Amino acid sequence: MRYRAEYMALRLVVALVRIVPLDVGVNISAKAWRLIARFDRRHQRALDNLAIAFPQKTPQERQAIALAMWENLGRVMAETMQVDRILADPTRIEIVSKNIHRRYKDKLGPAIGVSLHMGNWELAIWPFTLAGNNPAAVYRTVKNPYVDAYLREMRKVLYPGGLLGKGRDREEGQATARRIMGFVRDGGRLGIVCDLHDRTGLPVPFFGKPARSVTIPAMIARRLGARIWMSRCLRVGKQSRFQIELKELKVPRSANQADDVKWITTEMQKQFETWIREAPEQWMWSNRRWG
């Protein structure tokens, strides 16, 4: 009964957001999140993370970044409920790495798209989808099955290849890993967000401090010969307009696979750090990163 009530409440929120024009609903959500989120316990975590990353900034500067982050997350929440509207307007998303996109879109082969929680990260997969590559993505399942199914359906336009749940226990996680490996081995394009703390990951430098990081893209690419494409979705201004940047991360294949995986993972986090430094207010500082 509780699951059904949560599902109906979500449908009501979505309906309310979609009553008004896209930018109006997104702006209302942004202001609400900026006002309310500072009272959430995760706000202190964001400030603590900012102190690690930017010790030279004043507490007031870090507070300003955190509040701007919450505003961005408010926009993302409202945008997730109307991705179809964003994609229906081609002027809202610009792929700034057009030369890379044109060169490889028809002959990419197996590939892993790696992104981070920046701008509206859901849209970072769009270059693969636009090219007709039918990408799939790894996502964290929602406990409520009705809500989970609804959110999957809403995002289907971005991930025509499907959404693969990480699972909530070791057995489910292993099953997902096998599905991921098989999908890429068969020539699929897979999207993974890789900027969160991973307790089983490799500790590599991130803003000068070791952070356990996701190694799945490095391991799959190294083993299967797939390409790794890093993608950043950057919000332009205060509206739902974005620029998507692509970078290829070369995959070394030396005699030592463990060294190759560590090098790839390190370079991945180094690129994330560079992107975050350029627009810190657009990254999700409220997540766990350094354990």
C-alpha cells in the first residue's frame, strides 16, 4: 500500500511540474531547493567536501558554491520529469565536440561512456543516442517497484538499449556485472556515472586526496578492447540549455593488466577534477567521495 501511495504522489508531482512551461517549472524547483536544502544534513557533507577540494576558499565562498549546487540539483529534478520536452527542442543541447562525434558515430564499435554528476548528467549519454547507437546505462534501482518502473520508462528515450540496475546485494551486483560485460562484448555502448565513492574501488588521487573510485569501465575496456569516451554535460546559464563535451580516454594494453586499470582509473578521475574546477557549482558535492 505504501509503495502505491508513493507512486501516486510521484505522478502528482510530475503532473504539476508539466502543467507550466519547461523553464518556469525548472526555475521554481531550483529556487525551492536552494531555500530548503541548506537545512538537510547533506549540506554539511557538501561543505566538508568543498573544504577538502578548495581549502584556499573562504567559508563564505564554499557556502555560495554549495547553495548554487542545490539550485542546479533542483533544476535537474524538474528536468528529469520532462526529458522529452528538452530533447524535442534541438536548440537546448549543443555537442561542442562535433568533430569527434561525426568521426566516430558510425564506426565506434564497443564503447563505454563515462560521465559525472555535473550539469544534468542524464543528458551526457545523448551523443550516443543521437548517433543511433542504442546505448544502455547502469543505474541504482529504486526500492519501490512502481516508482522504479515509472522512472525507467521516463528515461527510456535517452537509453533505448535499456537500464541495468546495480542491485542491492552482492548476488544482484554480480549478475549485473555479467550483463554489462555481455552487452559491451556484443558491441553495445554503455553509460556509467563514475564519480562516487566505491568501497571496493581503487584509491586514486582526487583533489589531492586518495578516493576509492569505480574501476568497472577500465576493467571492461581493458579486457574487451572497448573504447572509453568521457562525457560532460555543462549547464549554460540558468535555463535548461546544455553543452556536451566528449573526450576519448586511451586504453593502454601493457603486459600488466592491473597497472593498466589503475592508470585508466587515475586519468578518469583527473579529468573529472579538471571539469569540476571549471564549474564547481554544477557538481554534486553532497555525495560521498572520500569515504
